[in-house]
Amino acid sequence: MKHALNLFCLIIVLYFVAGCAGPLKDLVDYNDNFSKKTSDKASQSKAAFSPSYYMEKATAYEKNDELQTALFYLKIAGALSPDDRDIADKISDLESTVVHKSLEHLQKGVNFFKNKQFKEARYHFLTVLRYDPDNKEALDYLQNRLIPKEYIPYRVSENDTLNSISEKFYKNPEKAFLIVYFNDLKPDTDPLPGTLLKLPILESKFIRPTLNIPKELLKAENLFKKRHYKAVASITERILQNDPTNPTAVDLKNSAYYQVGLQLSREKKYGEAIDMFKKITPESEVVNKSIQDVIEKELSEAENFLKEKKYTAAIAVAENILSHDKSNKTARDIMNTAVCQNGKSLLIRKKYAEALNVLNSADPGYECVGKTISSVKNAMKKQAEIHYLQGVKYFLNEELQSAIKEWETTLTLDPEHIKAKKDIKNAKSLLEKLKKVK
């Protein structure tokens, strides 16, 4: 009974400390057609006693390589459901992973230390502490064998504590243990005012700032009311990096991206609008409809470009649609038609190579494209023959250089022109003989 009561108290504390007791009151109604409604406190309280709730949080933290935090939530889930073998196995697997990663980085750190590559060694020993904060061997290397070459001297002020100093320099009070180990301090005793400390400079990846999530959510809410949607998206993305399942942050983020997408759509920035809508999670009917509405606008724009004979613009819009919706038949037809018409236009202007390059970007099975490619190749052969005959005339007039030039043009248009190849060879040979005679 006492054990159950302790467990109950632990979960209640964790539940409210983690900010899961419910969304902020009076949150603005982001969009009547989109914003999902957060659960009431009663349903959330029920969720807090569900092992699946903590399993979900553990999975999110594991994906971010926060293995100790993930293990913490798994153990809560295991305490709530002690007979669940799947949870027990996951705890065992994750503990093995922690041990494996710790040993892997510890060995790398030792190897770098032996090779006097101290910067690399320090990096791996600090990584060990991310997975196993109490690892004695890594701490011994960091405290007693590796002297940091770069550190910040800091003299302790009147109201300083280990946690406040860590917060000030590392943006995280949990890094206080570094100050302790690098200065031979007692972990449970704050340094006296006037003490000169050496604060090791950490690589950016080891400095993980803590967020005041309620404060950041309130800021995001106020920015949303002022329609600063991009700023809201940025704040909520940062919150979700620290608390991936925070329902209020998810709701705010989705609403912000939705509004940004609508604005981009109004500005006819359709591709960017779709990208914004696709950042909304999880996808819903409203999201899919918004994306389809944008695609319809893009299709209309592409059709107008086609009518105006702006083929390159029509192709670009159609390709953008297909990048989001590969199976869109209308966009595919517009692209093939635009490619075909552009190819015909280039054919009329005798830009054969450019025409083939454009036509080859379309579906080879599209009838118009196939016929136009055939027309281009026939026109190239005819032009090749014209240049060949002109080369013959130059040859008969003993203008060998001009003849060679015409026959080379012939081969550019028709690489398989046998006579041109042979005549170029003969003309060059004759030129060599004439040079010797002179």
C-alpha cells in the first residue's frame, strides 16, 4: 500500500512538473476549421496514469538520443504496469544501449588520449557522461588527466550557486557537475564568494539550453494574437524539441503553419504554401483539403501560361505540382503539352539541339512529344544534307577549310552521316599534302 501511494505521489509530481496538467487557459481560438481542441483536465489526468502516455514520451526522447530521460519515462510506465513484459524488455534493451554507447565512446576517448589527441578524447568522455552521468572512468579522465586548454576564469559572487553559475554559462543548471569536477568542489556545497573557478568551454552540442516552457507558450500565444505566425512556429518548434508531446505547443505550431500557408497561397507562392501545410502534424482532412486547394490554383495558373504560350513557365508550375503530387494527371498533361509546344517552337526557329533537350524531359509515350521528336530529327537530317552539299561545292572549288567546316556541321546534325566522315578525312589528308608541297 505504501509503495502504491509513493508511486501515486511520484506520478502526480512528474505530471504537473512536466507541464501536462492542461493547456494554458483562455488560449486563443486559432482557427475554427483547423485547430484541434485540447483535452480537458480530467481526461489528461486519466492519461497521466496510462503506461502508453509515458511510453510515448520515452520514444520521443529516445529518438532525440536523450536516453537517460527516455529510460526514466520507461521506468514510470513499467511501475504503472509491472506485469507488462514488453515494457520490461524495452527497459532492458535501452539499458543495454546506454551501456553499449557509453563503452563505445569511452574506448574512443581512451584511444584518442593515448594518441595525445586530447580535444577528441575530451569530446568522447563528455559524450560518455551524456549516456552515463556517473561513469567513474570518464570522470577520472576529465577531472584528473585531461586539463582543458580553454576555460573561462570566473570569480564567485555573493549570491552565486553551482546551479546559477551553470545556468549563466551553459544555459543549463544540470551542467553544474562539470564545475564541480574541474574545480575539485563538493557537489553539495556552493563555492564561497571570491573563489576563482575555471569553467571549461564546451562544444555547442553539449550545451542544451533549458526552456521555461510555460513562459515560451505564453509568448507564442501573444505572438499568435498579433499574427506573427512565423515567430510562433519558431518558438513552438523549439519547445517541441524539449517536450515533443506538449499538446499546446503542437496545437500552436499547427495553427501557425496553417496561417503561414494560407498567406503564401494568397501571395501565389504555391510551392512554399504546400511546404508549410505539410509541416502540420498529424495530417488531417483540413490539411489535405488546403493542399488540394493550392494545387487547383497552381493548375489554373499553369493552364493560363499554356494559353499565353509561356511554355517554360507552364512547365515549371506543372513540375512543382508533380513534386508534391506525382500522380496528378492534369499536371502531367499540362507539362507534356507545354513541352511539346515548346519543342515545336524551337523546331521552327531551327534550334534543334535545344528542342530535343526540352522534348526529352517529357513522357516518351506522349503522342505529341514522340511526333515532334521525329520531326526534329528529320529536320536535322535535311539540314545536315544541305550542309553536306555545300561542303561538296567548297571542295570542288578547292576551298578545303570551308568544306571541312560544312561537313563538321553535317555531323553535328547527323552524327551517322557516313559520307561526311569519309570526306572530312580525305580533305584533311589533302590539306596535309598541299602543306608539304608548299
